[in-house]
Amino acid sequence: MAETLGMLCDKLTIVKLKQYHTEDAERLKSLNTQATQLQDEINEYVADAIAGNIPVERLSFAANKVFKKAGNEVADVTGAIGEVFYQLADVNCRLWHEQEKVYEFEKVAAEEKDVVVKQLAVLNLERNKCIDAINNELIQLVSQKNK
């Protein structure tokens, strides 16, 4: 299993962003199916984790990002799963809008291009922190239950 709860939550927020940004009926139908499948998969994953059907060491797949920390500071991500899920949705929304600038990068003023690229990098770091935090919160909950 390569997916974790954090990764599934990430996918669900992205599907929701796609739904919000499209009016195409066929695409919306497909995205609704994806959203339902992801919600079901999240519910099954959490139930399996709580039941002990997933070994604790497989509940996380840390990003282990390797990057220069100086100049790339990202706020700490804290809170219970719901709070971190909310932060992940917010980060993905900001990331979506920053990525939109890249699709027409030639229209971005030269003096702003470095800012856009830097913001994409920092938002991706924050996104990975949220995914890891969701996984870690689930590990703590499962570990407490198994004591």
C-alpha cells in the first residue's frame, strides 16, 4: 500500500478544487465519482488502521524533503486531523492559484517570476508538512488505542 491518510486527504482536496474550477458536465461527473471513491477509501483506511489491519509503520510515508532550510521556512503544522486537513485544503488552494500563473508564465512580469517559483516551492513544502502531520496524528491515535 503506497497511500497514506495524508495522501488520500491531499487527493480529495485537489479533486474538490477541480470541481470548483470546472463547469464541464462530463468532467464534473467524473470528479464526483472520484470524490466519492476517495471518501470511501479514506473511511476504509481509517477503519482498517483503527482495527489494526494496517501495521503502524505503514501509516506514514514521510516526505523526507531534502532542501536548504535557510530562506525556505515553513510554518509549523499543528492540530488534530481535522484541523490539519483544513490547513492542507488551504495550502492546496493557494498552490492551485500560484500554479495558474505558471501556465501563462510569459505574462508574469520578469521581476515577479522568482517570487512565483519561490512561492510554489514553499507551498509544496507546507503541503508535505500537512500530509506528514495527518499521518502522524493517525499514528498517535492508533498507538494510543493499542496501549
